[in-house]
Amino acid sequence: MLEKHESLWACILVQPMFLPHLTARLSQLLNRDRSVVPADVPKDIEPRPLSKLEVEWVQSILSASVGWEDADISKTMVIAEGPYTDGVSFKLYSPVPQNPHAKAVLNSFGELWIQTSNKMVMNVQLSEWEGVLQELYIVVIDMKHPRRSIRALPESWTEVSREAVGFGRR
């Protein structure tokens, strides 16, 4: 069991048996053919505010992001959600940019890496375009079965470590 002060990266370095599985799975996900439109796309929903967990994830990524620390996510809504390719997608909408001072960058993103007590790794990706948050995309990897695609969030989990990598890569 990890101590609370150990990061996900420390776990991977200390337990190198996880590294090949994690690297192979992430490589597979990142190098997939994006020209093929998947049969499953997030379904439009009645716009809803971010859940407490979604707010926590977004704030963790934004606080690690250069120039995004004070972004206003109070008007951010989820407008579509569901399984998508190898993960779970939450499409976001805001009537105003969350960060109107952001430089125009095409689809930059920040990430949150979470390790759970039951040997799962969750990669939460937050994308933005021109200061507007676009999507939360979550990839869940079960380190006991790293090749298996998980396209739904676990019903519950206990977080043992978290590492945020923000826009601008601090």
C-alpha cells in the first residue's frame, strides 16, 4: 500500500512491473486511428452543472496550470456524457470563456493521474480551446488486466495518489 506522500510516478518507479503495461496501454490509446469515427459517442444530455468530483478534478488540473489558477468554472456545464473510444467523455460548455486571457492554442490539455487502492490508474484529461474548457476525458486502466478496455467509471474507489500536470506544464 502506498503512503499518502508517494506519488503515482514513485509507485511506477518502485513497482516497475506496472510500467510496461501502462506504457503499452497509453501508447495504444494515444496512437489510435482518429479518422475512424467510433460507434459510441457521448450522448447529449440536459445541461447540468459539474458534479463535486468533476469540479475537484478540473480545479486540480487548473491549479497546476500556468495562467489558469484563477479561471472561473462557475458557469461550466456538462452537455454530453458517455463512453467514447477507450474511456468516458464529458463534453463541457460555458457561455463565457473560463479563462479569457488564455493564449489561442489549439486544443491544449492538462491531466490528472490518479492511482486507486485496487490497482487502477485513472488518467483524467481536460482539454481547452481559446480559453474555453471543452472536455473531460477519463481513461481507466486496471493494472491487473491492463489490456482490457474500461469504458465506464468505477462505482467507487479509494484514491491513494494524485498527480496533476497542467496547461503550460509546470
